[in-house]
Amino acid sequence: MPQCELTLKKPVAVNLVSHSKIRTKSRSNPNIQNKRLYSQALGGFVSLKVATSTIRDMEHKGGFDSYILNQPIELLSKRARLVKKRIRAKLNGKPKQA
């Protein structure tokens, strides 16, 4: 099941309605892409599965670092939570723990 790691967007059930008002169940998938996102705080790339709408939101909010730091922890996948933790530790000047 395709799912965005930064917003947890996932497929939704929709009805396709014909001219005669017959409803047919269908499934609408979000446009999920494997992307290498550059983190200025980490000084490198991070690979995540993100929706294209999330990429547009990231550009609007000022980049990957500011977007993920302002995102609530409940909306992040486990991998994204680890990235957020690494970015926060790097910005606070703490050494990385094993």
C-alpha cells in the first residue's frame, strides 16, 4: 500500500458516478515517489517515500528541514521520526548517540 512517510497520505475509496448515477467503487492512490531530499542540517540526502503534494508543500514552507521540524510527530513514519530526531540533535549541537 503506497503511503507518504511525511503526511501518512494513503489510498482512499471513492465512487465513480456515471451519467445515469450508477456508483462504482474505486480506489484512488496518492502520487507517491521515492525521493532523495537534501537536508541542510545533516549536510546530505535522505531517501523517503513522499507524495508529490507534500513536495510542493515543502517548497512552500521553506525546505525539507523546516517542513519536517514543524510536522507533528503523529503524522510521521518511523523512518521520518528518526530523521527528525537526527536533524534536531544536529541543530542543538549534541553528538549523535548510537
